[in-house]
Amino acid sequence: MMYYVLVAICAIVPLLAIVVEWLTGSGISERHHSHHDTYLMPRSMTGVLVISMAFMGVLGILLGWLCRVGVFVADDTAMISFFASFVVVMCVMWLAMRRYRVSTYDDHMDVVPYFGRVRTIRYADIDQLLWSRPNFMMRGRSISVIVDGDVKAVLNSTFDLDQILIRINRNDVLENAPH
């Protein structure tokens, strides 16, 4: 019974992600409106996660079935469990990346982080804007927004940071040069 539940996870989760990505994705990572601009993760980035989910789901179902019919000497439930857990982790990552966005207005910005609540930051309250590297694997640089001595948000390097900085218009708090 558990085997079939895991097969369903490997099949249904990627299919739902494909449908959601296809129906809701506009392909535009920046949306300009008269009173604000919104920056989203590029569709190419979220699409790669969906493709990975689908590939690993199909591969898991195939290898699990081959174990079940005796081609491979391995436990079919253990085999499909690995792939189902991969699909679930990729789905959580995909949902988090689809959630992340930055909206800039005339006097403030709203940052919706990967996880957690929306952060509204008034431009006048910003103490410092620091160039940062999110981790050792990322090539681009992000910007840490510091308010009252705490990092209130990180503006991801996948966004058009130049446009966001122009909208913030606080060169007095921007670190001189990226490191």
C-alpha cells in the first residue's frame, strides 16, 4: 500500500507543478505598474525545478517498478521512497521560489521572503544597503537591507538590482562597491 502512495506522490506532485507553472507563469520576471514595480523569480528558474521534479518522479516510478518485477534486487518501497522524498523537497523549494518577490513603491518596498511574513520597509528607515553573497555556491551578489541594525530583507541577485536601487534612491546608505 505504501508503495502506491509513493508512486502517486511521484506522479501527481510534478503534474500539479507543471499545470500551475503553465497556467500561472507569465514568463515576465518584472511587472511595471503605474504606482509600483514587482520583481519575481524568473520563470526559467522555477521551470528548471519543475522539470527536475518531473524527471525524478518518472525515474522513480520506473526504477521502483523494475525493482517490483524483480529486474533489480532492491526493495521497491525503499527505491520509490528516495525519489518521492526528492520530489517533495523540490516541490517545497519550487513553492518558496514562486513566493519570493519584491514590490517597490514611491516611499517603501514590500519583500515577500521565501518563508515568513511580508516585510514592509520604508526607504527613509534604511540604515545601510550591503552587497552580500547569499552562499558560496551563488555567483551573483545580493543586497542586504539593514534597518535598525538588523537585516530586514535580502534582495536576491536574480532580480534587476539596479532598477530596485534606482527606485529606493538612497545612495547615501549604499556600500561603495560590490565585493
